[in-house]
Amino acid sequence: MEDLSLATLIWLRMARFVQNSNQLSNDHLRQFGLTVAQFEALAHIRNFQPITQTDLARGLTVTGGGISRMLSRLESEGLISRTQDWKTKHITLTDKGAELLERAFPSQLQQQASLFDEALDEEEKTQLHALMKKLYDNSRRRQDGEDRA
């Protein structure tokens, strides 16, 4: 195997961390009957409701077909409601969905925070946050440039 650049090694390490973090989150959220994707969808809906299916898919960076299947399941479980306004579907949390998210959200935040709190001191977390923001901002600039092209 060829020698990998430091940038490539960083990207691989970040990808592996996200994958491990998602697996830990899936394991943790199972107690609430949720997957990471469902949890993120419910949290996004809560923050932007009523939200269209298109805007939700864009915010979660999933395909239209993928979001449709997930929403069907969340709707059948009584966690969301979808209302049709001509061609547009608006999504909101039901009382049951809001209550579930109210229980799951603090638990999930604590679970995720512990990954950082156990490994990093406050200065390291501050540095990592600044570096991740810098990388994210650069990726958004590149994406915005591609969207206009």
C-alpha cells in the first residue's frame, strides 16, 4: 500500500470516528426504539416544524426516497404527522414524537459528550472545535461554489 498523506490519514480517522460514534449512538438509542437517522430526523423536524419533506431531506443530506421511507415508518409509529397542502407535504412532530424526543435528546447528548469528555481536556476540546469549524466552513464554501456551477 502506498504511503498516505497526513491529510488522508486525518480524513480516514475522522470517518472511522464518525462510524464508531454512529454505532455507539445506534446502540444507545435502541432503548428509545430509534436509530441515529430517525433521531436526527425527529430533532430536525422539532427545530424547523412545520418543515417540508424536501427541506428535511436537504437538511439531513438524504435522498428523497430514503427520507420518504423513514417518514413512513415514523408516521406509522405515531411520531410525526404529514399534512398535504396541494403538492407540498408539511411534517410536524406529534405529541408522542415530542415526548419521545424530550426523553431521548438529553440522554443522547450526554452519550455523545462523554466520547469527548473522557478523552480530551477542555483546551483540547476547544482546539478541536475550532479546527472542526474551520474544516466545516471550508467544505461549505466549496459546496456552495459547486452548487452555483
